[in-house]
Amino acid sequence: MTDPSLLVIGSVWPEPDSSAAGRRMMEILSLFQKQNYEITFASTADKSNYSVDLEQKGINEQPVKLNDSSFDEFIRGLRPEVVLFDRFTTEEQFGWRVAENCPQAMRILDSEDLHCLRRVRKKAIRDGRSFNTEELLQADVAKREAASIYRCDLSLIISEYEMEVLQKVFRVDPSLLHYLPFLIEPIDKKQQNNWLDFSERRHFVTIGNFRHPPNWDAVQYLKKDIWPLIRSSLPKAELHIYGAYPSQKVQQLHQPEEGFHIKGRAEDAKKVVGKAKVMLAPLRFGAGLKGKLVEGMECGTPSVTTDIGAEGLQGNLNWPGAVENNPENFVDSSVELYTNREKWQKAQKYGVNIINKRFSKNNFEEQFITRLNRIKEGLESHRRQNFTGSMLMHHTAASTRYMSKWIEEKNKT
């Protein structure tokens, strides 16, 4: 009996040291490898110096082209049992080709986060008003994203909050959704004993890919509204800001005399986070789960964040630090956490509690594989119950096919 096969179509080649999305993708690949899947990872993107060498991990790499029928030949030859799309835009580009050339393959969307939620929240911040979930129903990107979810047999949703939004606001049937958060090894006592103590740690830290708009906004917010107030209470404190792909405008914020240090890419993110005393993450918009805050918990580094930052992570458990939306309260909590050993140590324990109770991989892997196998075995029946999806696939395939073929012919001239 041959091993089952999986084709992943990635929007980019995974960079787990650059972004939470890269880490998430590697967790999913590892999960399928445990089930003995033969995996091929395909992408139209160029590889960077920081892309993981998937071949070394036993995963086949396949560059593919947009709007090119060579993909049709490729997937017909591969005949995967499961195809996973990395983000809805990848499903838009390749979903109809997969359905046409490999109809027997189960189609899964890994949303990473709800792009429409992030974008609509960003617009609300720019407009200086509060966000309302009803706004999502008017956003073009929401219609595209929801359509992609319906066209797939199953969508992986990383946040409980986003599961709620999809079911209550968009009325997506639960049969099309599966909650799959970060898959993390539990934190044991040995790991905790290796963490640096309160007295051994120095400075504040923030970390995040600068190409991700919520991270860049948070750095600007820190510079303008939060850090000057922290610095006035703690004149010797420093904020070390790490992140992949810092642009020139990011570098221009580097002001050591104010304790504001732009450090750029961290060679070892957990090492720099584990040396810091407190993580700051004043995120004003965003979606999904915030990898930086998870990393803080894994390193025993308490954090101060916002409701957006804590969304989907905390559940009904205590936050490992503080959750504040008002800048003055954010500053007060940051200073207190930085100077109060007892509060800091309690916060550290709360982080362990969140990881071990809410994100231990043991709680999610088997459940997902069971669901996957059940849908695979009854795929025809599953699709018959999703009339909206089949209707959308019919119209999308018709319109996208002709547009794509027109572009392909145009590219030949």
C-alpha cells in the first residue's frame, strides 16, 4: 500500500524564523509527515536566503507558474489525495485547476488568519473609529475569502474568535471549518528551570516581521505614544525591536539616546526574547494568533498587549502580564511588570498555563487527522451537502479559467 500524498500550494516558501505564518506552515507539514504523507510543496514565489530547505526535511519542492497550463500537467502526474492552499489568494489562483484536473483530491484551505478581519480593523483605526463585525459583510475581501472557504472541503481556522466570526457573522456551516491553532510542545519543569531569572533579565523587547502591517503600526505607536512615557518612569530602560525585513523608514526610528533600538532580524528569536524582562505588543489591529506573544510564553517572558494581541490566546485564563488598550494604562502596567518581581513571576506561570492547557499539540493533532480521514472517506457526500460551494466553484471555474487562459496566451506573444 502506497503512502498517502499531499500537495501544499504556498503563497511563499516557509520562513519560520521570520514570521508566525512560516512557523504555522512547518507545524502543519510536520503533522502530515507523522501520518506518513508523501508531501510536495509548490509555490510561485522566489525563495529567499531564509526559506527552509524542505528537501532536507524529506519534502519535495516544486516551483510552479501562475496562469500556466504546465500546472495542470504537474498535478495530473502527481495525483495527490489532499491539496492544501496556503491562504485564500492561493486557492483563488489554483483551486479551479485542482478541481478540474484532480477532482478526487480533498481541498483544504489554511486561512493563516482572516485577512478581511485584519484589513477592516486597519481601516477602522485609520478612520479613527471603533470596529464593528457587521462591517465585514460589506468588504470585498471578505466576500472573496468566504467564497474560498465555501469552495474548499475544509478550512483550518487558527483562532476561536475567528471560528465565531465565520459561524455567527458569515453563517458558514461548521462542517466546513476546523479549529487548528498553533501546535506546541508542552512546557515542562526542565525548560522552566533553564529560563533566566527576573534579576538576570534586561530591557523591554518587541518582535515581528516588519512587512506585516500590524507590526509596523505597533512600532510607530510605541515610538510616538508609549515609549516616551515608559522612558520617563524608567530613564535607563531600553526597548529592543527585532523583526525581519526592516525598511529604511524602520531604521530611521533607531534612536539609542532615547533607548529605542532597532535591531533588525533576530538570528535566534527565542534567545533574544528569553533575555528580555518584558515583551511589549501594543497591536491596534490584526487577526489570527500572535506568534510573538506565544514565543514570549515559551521563553518565560511576560508581556503587555492589547485585546487584539490577546485575542484567541487567553481564553478564560489569566494573561501572563497585562492586557491594556489605553496608552496610559499600557505604560503603567509595563512599568509595574518591569519592576515588580512577584507580579512578574506570577505572570510567567500564567504563560505556562496558557501554552499547556490551550495549545498543547497533543490536544489537536489526532482530532484533526480523524476529521480529515472521515471527510476523505465520504468526500462525495460531504460535497453534496455544500451546495453553495459547488455553485461558487462552477462560476469561479468558468470565469477564472477563461481569464487565466487569456493571460497565458497573452504571455506567449
